[in-house]
Amino acid sequence: MAILRASEIRKMPPDQRRKRLEELKTELMRLMAMKAMGGAIENPGRIREIKRTIARLITIMKEEEK
């Protein structure tokens, strides 16, 4: 899954944003669980990227709510 830029998120329809947000949250939970169990994560920087993308999605969704 590619990391999304703000301009890409703004072009998405709202239902696709919600779907992508759920996918990212699921992936984040999976990576955090692997890390907590002591497993080796393929790309440790991916957790940070996912968190930032989730924050971008939520921010843009809230902006457009107003």
C-alpha cells in the first residue's frame, strides 16, 4: 500500500477515504502486534508512515466536514 499525499486524498471520494482509513488501521494493528511479540518487522519505518497517513486522512476528512 502506497503512502498517500494530501492532494491524492483530497481527490478521493469520501467512501474510498473511509475504506482506505480502515485498511491502514488494520495494517498498523498487525505491525504493532508483530513488534510487540518480538518479531522482526520487514520495514520498521512503515509504522511511522502509516501513522502519518492516518493522521492526514482524518485531518482532511474533518476539514471537509465543516
